[in-house]
Amino acid sequence: MGFYFYLTIVIAISLIYYGYVKKKDNELKMKEIELEEKKLELEMKKLDQDKTNTFL
């Protein structure tokens, strides 16, 4: 019985760690997507500013 108990504990800890790693990975991907979105917004603002400056 001791072997199966410790095996269950090890598997449970492994699954918890795997979930933690995946959560951190997903958070990192979300931050990267937000950064790309902000870069695109900045580029669009630069283009709009250049466009208005050429009309003046």
C-alpha cells in the first residue's frame, strides 16, 4: 500500500507542477500578444501623424 500511496503523491505533484508551468506559459504568450498589439497601435499612430503632416 505504501508504494501506491507515494506513487499517487508523486503523480499529483507532477500534475500540479505541469499545470503551473502551462499557466505561466499562457500568461507569457498573452503578454507577448499585448506587446504586439501595442506596437501595432504605435505604428498606426505614427502613420496617421505622418499622413496629417503631409497635408499641412
